[in-house]
Amino acid sequence: MGKAGTDHKAARTTAQIEADIVRTRDQLAATLDELAVRVHPSTMVAQTRARMLGSVEQKAGRAYVAASGAVEKVKAQFTDEKGRPRQERIVPAALVGVGVLLLAASVRKRRQG
């Protein structure tokens, strides 16, 4: 490889070497600029904020799915397969609800009176 490799390097002109140096310097400057942006506090804050928002959105989505499932379970208890109300379940539940409200009102009236 000796002489052929040497001939190839000798064939490069000063202008080519200078162009390589300029290209390398520009690449290094671009890399340094990119690193400066990555470690800049505002960039780090923005990345942290984005991660936090993603986490919150993910948890909110899970909560929504869970709540929707719970609502569907409750709805299924008070409706039949065709979506019609089940009177045999609604009436007792309504009576319990009215009883709780009357009890709360009675307790409140006693405290005020």
C-alpha cells in the first residue's frame, strides 16, 4: 500500500485540504450548536413539561376509561339488554335515595333548630 497511498495523499491540493478543514469546522460548529440547544435550560424545561403532560394525559385517559366502565356497569344494573329501565331495581334504589335525603334534611334541621 505504501507508494499508492502516498501518491493519493500527494495528489490532494492545498485547496482540497482547506475545503476539508472548513467542512470539518462547520460540522463541529453545528454539533456544538445542537449540544448547546439540548442542554439549554429552556429546552430541558420544555422536554420535562412535555413528559409531564404526556404522563398526565395518559393517567387522565386511564381514569376516563375506568369511569366509563363503572358507569356502564351501573347502567347495566338498571337497564335490560334492550336498554329499557328495570323497574324492579330502579324503584328500590330511588326509595333508598329519597330516604337518605330525608334523613340528611332531618339531621340538618335538628342542628339548626
